[in-house]
Amino acid sequence: MYYFIVNPKSCSGKGLKIWKKIEDELQKENIQYQVCFTEKQGHAARLSAEISTGHSPCTIVAVGGDGTANEVIDGLLNYDSIKFGYIPTGSGNDLARGLSLPARPKAALDAILHPRQIRNINVGSAVLSDRTHHFIVSSGMGFDAAVCHEAMHSKIKNALNRVGLGKLTYLGIALKQLLLLHPASMKLTLDDDQTLLFEHTFFAAVMNLKYEGGGFMFCPEADAEDSCLDICLVEKMPKLKILFLLPTAFSGRHIKYKGIHILRCRHATIETDSPLILHTDGESKNYQTKVFFSITKEQLPFIVG
């Protein structure tokens, strides 16, 4: 049985139009399915929790942007009896990019209905004092999280999505946040046996996949099947230099410059001297001063082609 969790408002309302085309294909192939539409933030997680505990074995498919996929994965309670599929309809699509998923909805649906490859994917977790948030693309604190936080509430993003220029939202917000940004002292404890102190840190991106923020390849060697997290940390760098280096991150060439650190670990604790915005897969989780990042023990069966 296929269960589709659809965000009809993704990409400024295009999600619903895309779903109608998907539904036509499902009906043509006489596929048994159920569809649930998300109504507000957090709804997708509740839906996936209900489906993954009460309807197994099954295939759960997220239809929306990276945020929708994040919510669905965050709500999953049982990886053993499900397969996960994703039909991207958002503006960033870092999840589809990172796993080389079909970009076109019909091609993505075909892959889900007639899977040739299923990969067991690591899922990351960001543990706070009161709860745990999961992520499949990335998490992070500082500059990248501040960009995500503002993008979530941006009216400009909706306007640009309507004309197919949603990626410009992140670039514009990034420039604004860079001007406002204040560096923080950050302590990283990696795998319980290595402690690193960075005095003037702009951000730390904890990556499960290579890309975040609409195509920035912050960690070119990140692999969602190696049970490790890759961290891109930027410190002690003039803002003007960061501005000029940002375009190089689209191709991963930024890693050769002084002030950019690429680290790898199985788990890490990040502590800051002042509260910084945290994000998981682009979803803002408010200000934090201490977060424990790790990989879940179970791997998610993900239909990739």
C-alpha cells in the first residue's frame, strides 16, 4: 500500500497542482493508495507517525519540499516495515540533489512505483534538552540556520517561487544575514575524544548529504551511507571574504581556503557562548547553546531510482 503525505502549499501552491498530475498517473496504473494533505507545520510528522505504526508493511511518500520530507522522516517510528519515497516539489530540493533523485515529479513517481534501487540511508539527529529532531540533509548553527529561519517566513520567497526563481531567495537572505552576523565562540567535542575550540565562528553545518541551502556543496565528501557526519565550520574570516567565497561553495572549491574546516565524526556536541539559531533540514528550531548531533542506529530504506 502506498501512503502519500502531500504539502499542497509547497513552492507557493504548486504542490497541489503537481499532486493532481501524480494522482492521474496513479489512477491510470490502478495503484492502491491513500493521500493525506498537510494543514500546518508539524502535521506531516503526526501523519507519518500514525501510518508507520498502524499500516505496515507499506511505502510512505512525501510530496513537497525538503521541509515536508524532514517532517515526514521526523515522525517515522518504524523503519523495519516501510520504504520511503520522495517527490520533490520545493524550491531548494537539496535532498533530491544529494541523492541524485529524479527531479521531475512523474519520473520520481515512476521510480517509486517501479523501484530498481533502494538505499539504506543514515538519518541524523539533533538532541536538545527537551526533545530530538531528525534530519536527512543537514543541521547546523549560526549563519546557515539564520538564513533558513528567515527564508521560512519570507514573502519574497513565495513571489520568486511563482516565477521559478526561488533559489534567489536564499542568496538575497544570505547577503542580508551576513551583514548582521556576529561570530560566536564554539566548542566541538567529536566522538567523545577530541575537543576543538573556535573563538570567532560564523557557522557550523553538520551534513549528512553534500548539499544544503539550495545547492551549496558545503561537504563534498559527505555520504549518507557511511554512518558518519561531516561538518563544515567557518571561523576567523572577514565578511567580505565570506561573500566572495560563497559562490565557490556551489562546486565545493571553498574547502581549500584558510578559515574553513571540514571535520568528520560519528557524533558531536556543539556548545556556544551565546545562543545561535539551529536548523534541521532548513526548518528553524529556535536559539540553542548546546546540541548533540549523531546518526540513528536504524537506516531508512529510501527508494532512489
